[in-house]
Amino acid sequence: MLHIVFNEPDIAVLKQAIALDENLQGEVIQIKDDYAVGPLENIYVGEGKEARKNWWREVLAGGDYDGKADTDEVDDYKTIAELVGTMRRNENEIIWIWAAQNKHDVSGYYWLLKYMQEFQGRVFILYLNNLPFINEKGQIFYPTWLSTIPPKEFLKAKKLARPITLSEFEVDPDEWAKLCGENKGVRLLEGGKKLSQADYDFYDEELKKFITGDWQKASKIINQFLAKAKQTTGDAYILWRLKQMLAAGEYDVQGEIKNMKDFEVKAKAAQVMTDEQSV
């Protein structure tokens, strides 16, 4: 059995669950790219792969994750090549895809599906959408991330494993191809497995709400956004969007515009006055 997850924190909690149940024994594999953001056009061919890699280079340049796009650390195509090879060599091997109800996991599932089609009947999905679990305090909650589920609760979740149907292998790739052709920058989960898309600046207006007339570290602004905004994404993407605003001259800045702890941002005096007058 091979387990596939889409977030690094999911690995540890799933391994803890596996230790509790020998029937879950198997390798845990992570799909590492965040397919909920960035270009998707021609993503399965060389041109599209390179365009996406170049985009990530731009996003991460001069930031906390600078250079990560050029390492082997995030190479989902290599991971998939090894996974497909394993499945072809061992006809008894099966795959369990674990996904929670968030745009990151669902986008990763859609991207992955193309490579799973030849193994129909041996690929199972555990999509934990709108399902109640019990947290460490004994309270019922509805997780949006696998990593928030206590390991023992995964033993209940395993009962949800079902083969990805032939119909899903026909319909879902078509839905993903449509999204890839729209050339948008942000994926959003509407419910179930339904994704919609928005432009690259989708998070900007919400991010601006956390920029005040006082100097704040970029890290504080970003962390407030991640903690309080209803729709969020990765900190690297938000840092990139903040830098885009600064490049356009929208806010005052001091310090080196590099890592999020290296510079401070505040609203221009005219903006503060306008905001106060509108209250």
C-alpha cells in the first residue's frame, strides 16, 4: 500500500496512524507543489512545466524560500515517475490518496489524476469532506486539513476508502483541463471537489486590511492575514503579493525588501486620512 498526501504536516500524523494499525502499513508519499496557485497551462508538457517553474522562481526570489524552485526538493514529476514505475512492476500494489476539504489538497488530487488513470481499480480516494471527527479535547470538529486529525481518528477514516470510479477518471480530468486552459492564478474550493478560479491579485484586498498607519514587520502583516482572513494561501505567495504592492508604490516601506522579517510597511499618510474619513 502506498499513501499519498499533499502537505508535509500530514506525513507525521499519518505515520502515527499507520503505527496503530498494521493494515495501513505502507510508504507515505507527498505531492509537494501547491497547485492551488500559479500557472497551469500545458502543465503536463515541457513548456508548461518550465513556465510554472519560472513563475515559482519569481515568487520565491529574494524571499524566505529563495532558490527552492531550483532544488530537487520539490519535483513532483520525479516522484510520479517513481510511483508509476512501482505500480507497473507490482500489479498487487494499491494507492490510497488522502485529501481534506481544502483547495490545496483538491488541486493536488486533480493534478495527480492524469497519472493514475492506467491503474483504475487500484487507486483509492479518502476525501474527508464535511465529516465530523473528535479532537484531542473530545470535541466534534470538521477538519479542513488532515494534520489536525488525531492519529487514532484516522483508523475510523480508513473505512471511507473507495476506488476512484471509472466515471471520475473520465469527468475529473476534463474539469481539470478546463481549469488549466483558463490561465488564471488562484484556485478556490466551492464545495465538494468543485474548484473555481480567480486572478493572481485575489488576496490583495484582504491583505491590505492588515496594513495600518504604523510601521509593522512584513512578517506580522502576513501572519495576521493567515490567522484572520477567511480565504488564505501560503506565506510565500502572500509575501510575493505584498512585494508587488510595494513595487507599485502603494505603501511606505523601510528596510531591505527581502525576507518577511527584513522590512517594515505602513500605509501612506494620505491613505490613513482617507480611511479615517470613511469611518
